[in-house]
Amino acid sequence: GENVEQHPSTLSVQEGDSAVIKCTYSDSASNYFPWYKQELGKRPQLIIDIRSNVGEKKDQRIAVTLNKTAKHFSLHITETQPEDSAVYFCAASIQNYGQNFVFGPGTRLSVLP
Amino acid sequence: GAVVSQHPSRVICKSGTSVKIECRSLDFQATTMFWYRQFPKQSLMLMATSNEGSKATYEQGVEKDKFLINHASLTLSTLTVTSAHPEDSSFYICSARDFAGLATSEQFFGPGTRLTVL
């Protein structure tokens, strides 16, 4: 089955700097890769996703890149703000009827003012 | 985005009692819902996949007789923790996928239920 690894487990950056979180997956059949942000005690919220037919996707300060050959994808947050502080989870899935997500272990991001 | 509700948000119960948690998709039909368990500072661990009108599919290591799942309609799935013990204390989160359009892959999460077993 699919296995998703995520690094780093914790990340501290100064406000205004960039943050990068990397994930690797094992199943080459996976073709959908979402990123979720979870604040303490709250539900995970989708922040960006990418499908395997695309190498990069950007939404304002957030971007995701995908390398299918190497089976890894990364989340990039630029101009970080204190409200970006949260736990971020990557996931991998086969975009098909009823397929569940396999989540990475999460990265706790702290943006220091 | 689509809205998923979960009830109750918090529950405290005595050891040995059963607790039912409801997960509802409010503005879409969810043929499939997922139940996750999350320990403090850890990731989301899939417990089971709940399919409307059929038996749930449990992940390895999850006791189906302890965690009863019923998906009786396209908008409601329930998780019942039977004979709860302190080690069952956790944050339980459901999610649902909107299959109105198969191109949509996003899972929408409920707000979670924090279960504390005394």
C-alpha cells in the first residue's frame, strides 16, 4: 500500500521568510496530492492540491511542485505570516471512486514575529 | 466548499459506556465517508471507510466490533465506540467526498469529536 513520508516534522521561520515542506510517496499509481492545514483543535482545511498531470501549481503565496519520477512533492509558502502557523499534512491518493487519502505525519510550522 | 458537520464536538463518558458520533454532509451527497482518529501531535490515521448501504471497510488493526460504523443514508454516517475505555480517548474526525462530479477529489472534513473516557 501507499506510504507517505514528510519532512521536516517541525519548522520555524521568521515572518516574511519562505517555508518549504517536502513529502515522498511510494505508490506510483497515486495521482492526486492535496495539502491540508490544521490549526489546533480544528478540522483540516485544504489549502492547495495538485494532480499528476501537472508539475506545479500556485495560489497567491502558496505553491506546490510535483516530481512524478522521483515520487516527491513539496509545499512552498512565501512571505510567511504568523497566521500561517499550524500543522500541515500532505496526502497521496489515487483519484478514483472511493479512494481514501494516505496522510503524511505532519509538519508543525511556527512563524516567528 | 462543501460542509460536513459532526456531533457531538466533545463527549466525556465513563469507562464501559458506548458513545455515538454522527457525521453529516450538509449540502451534498456523500456516498463514501471516512473515519479518522488523531492522537495529540500526530497525523490522521484512517480507521475505516464508510460506504452508504454496505458494510464499512476497516483498516488493519481496527476492531470492527468495537468501532461500529453505520452509513444509513447519503448524508449520514455514525461511529459508535462500544464499551469505551480510557485508551479510546482521542480526537475522531470524519470526512466525506462529493461524488456529484468524479473529477472532484477533495475530502471535506468535519470539525472533529474529542472523546474523553474516564
